[in-house]
Amino acid sequence: MTERGPQNLTQLGRPSPLPENPQAAVLETIENPHPDRDYVVRLTAPEFTTLCPITGQPDFAVMIVDYVPGTKLVESKSFKLFLGSFRNYGSFHEACTVTVHKRLEAALEPKYLRVVGLWYARGGIPIDVVVETGACPPNCTPLPLGKTTYRGGRE
């Protein structure tokens, strides 16, 4: 994890291979252009994929990240590559969701961070995981959670 300004980004604007695993992924940050204003950033990955560490079968989720930035924003291409690094990596639903939260928290040092994994049912049981730290400022309202049919556009 690194702190970099736009001039020092190593992945944006260049070919960047998918990291082999989440530990190898680099989350890059950019300076928050409005640190004087609290606002909520939502990142939604409707096609998050990982592998069951026992069976090797694919698991799918909608991964939702809401955060109120401090001085840094996550650079979106590095975030996409980080999430993609789970694709061939074996990890349980809870572990994936908590790992995403821990990495973002360390990279961004946000005022508030919520990571939600809405996992598709396996064996008839969906597992939804919510990890939250910090306090959402009173002048900020994250969008509501819930099951979603989000597929890259507005409903």
C-alpha cells in the first residue's frame, strides 16, 4: 500500500497485470481535492469473485464500499485490480470482506468506512457481511443497503 499523488501513480494509464493475490495488490491513493468538506464515496463492484478455499468452486458477491475520505481517495484502477486479485484466490466470504476493509482502512485512513459483501447463495444460504469503522459525520448519509440488482447502471 502506498501513498502517491497523481504524478506518481504506477497503474493508471498503463497496462497493469492482475495481481496474483490480494497481498500482492497495490492500492494507490490520490489527494482528496476537498478535504474541507465531508462527503460519502460509494464504490460498487457487482461482479466480485473469489474461490471457496475448500472446494475451489467460484463464489460471487456484490461488494459495496462507502467511505468518508480524510486526506486521500482510492485510485479506482488500483481498487479494481485489488478486487480482481481475489478471482483465483481461495478465501471464505467473511475473510474476503474483512480483508477488503482492512486494506482500504490502512491505505485511506478514512473518517468512516463501511464494506459490505452481499454474497450469492451457495448451498441455499446467502452470507452477507458488513464491516464498519469510524463514525459517519452527521452531515453525511450513505446510500441505503439491501439486496440489489445493480449491474452497472441506475435502477
